[in-house]
Amino acid sequence: MASIAPELASTVAAIVDGGSLEAAARALSITPSAVSQRLKSLEQQLGRVLVVRGRPATATPSGEAVVRMARQIALLEHETLAGLGLDAADGRASMPLAVNADSMATWFLAPLARLSETHDIDFDLHRDDQNFTARLLESGEVMAAVTAESTPVTGCSVAPLGILVYEAVATPAFVRRWFADGVTDDALRRAPFVDFDRRDALQQQWLAARGIEAEGVPRHYVPASHDFAAAVALGLGWGMLPGPQLADALASGAVVPLGGEPVRVPLHWQQWNLRSALLDAVAAEVAAEAGAVLEPYRH
């Protein structure tokens, strides 16, 4: 019967985290040769390739399962030692989380800051589109994620957070230049908009709701949430801003609404289905903040 020694699993996680055997060796305070031997030993034991030795080194699907195990063991060990009144080797827990850029820029950091006042946690945030953060859970790269996916990833639980509402806006000067005769279909086909990146579909969704194909419409790519909002506020193009960013911009007159239906993005919290007081504390604090900031679900 096969078994996985925690030391070997943590070595695989260190390789994936560091991107190379040399980086893992530094993190574990052992030689690269010892890292290689541990990896080879576990791969032979399981009969599976666990790591693709590229630059960076990446986990295979089998390796991802081992990485998930290593992270779960590390978290449970930290909580067990804390429960016994003992300090872990580094004294702190590491918690990798995935979150979409707009949530990170507007509401997600506040609950983490509150938690850091009462818990010794090192947060490792991974930013990705809300439609892709669940993949980081599957790979074992993160323990929990803010995601648009309502179907739980295997081995995870899911809970609704709320709805992030986006509205199309532009500066008054932009409107005077491009929409002098109103926000018409012809004008929208000519007016440039701002995209976060090539996976951002919010502007395209808003256009599609008006029957307009986004292909061929001029656009700028600004891949950072604060900079995206700044680009819209400077008149680079029109764009969809989320409620928390939108309120101040509208109140100051920096931007004006273009009309049309808002785009509503439902957000969920998915986390490993693991009995962890620390992970549950993070989930509760995140849910409380989301309840205060996001639009609630309507049943």
C-alpha cells in the first residue's frame, strides 16, 4: 500500500513554489542533490511523474495533488501546535489565496488586515480573473479563492459572497467628443474602450447586450485595477467600473454613466473542505466584508 511521507510532499511543494530544485533547496536548507533525491524517491514510490523540470518547474496533475496534501498538512500542523501552546518552526501560518483584481483593489484587503491584527498569518495573494481563480484551487496553489464559479471544485466547499456590479462610464470630455449625438450604436463602434486584459469580457458583455460585436472596436489594455480606473477617469476610453470604485468617481464628476444595463458578476468563496479554524476564520471575515460591500443575492 502506497504512502506519502510529509517531508517528501513538502519538498514537491517547495519545488513548485520556488520554480526550481535550487530554489527549493534554499527554502528547505538542504542541497539541490537532496531535493532531487527526495523527488525521485517519491516519483518512484508512486509510479508517477510529479514535476515537469522546466523553467519554472511545474507540477503535473499528480504533483498538484501532492502539493495540496503538503499545504493541508502544514496548515493542520500549525493549528495543532498552536492548540498545544507550542510555536511552529517559523511561528506563522502561510495562507495562499486567489482573488480577482477588482475585489483586491476595492474590498478584499480590509478583512485580511483585520485578521493580521489577531492571527500570525502570512497571506500569499494570487491575482486572476474571477472566472479563472478556481483553477488555482484545483492545482493546490491556493487554499481558498474568490471566484465566479458556483460549482465547488473537487474537495472544496462553496458559499455565495454577493454581486459585484459594474456600470459603463466615461469622462464628460470623452462623452462630448465621442457621444455628442448620444450613446448610439454607431458611436459605440467607433469610441475606444479600456480592457483589463485579453481575458476581460465585461466591456464586451455590455456591448453585446446592446447588440454590438466588440470585434474591431478600438480598445486599450490596462492590466491593473487602479490603473484601469485611472485610465477611464483620464479619458483614455470608456470602461466598466465596479460599484466601490464607481461611487467616488461619480460623486466627484470625474465620470458620468453611459446608461445601459449594469453587468452583475456573482462572486463566491471556495475553500478546501478541511476542518481548519484558521481557514474558517478567514472565510468568516471575508464573508462579513463582502456582505457590507457587495450587492446581496436576490432569491
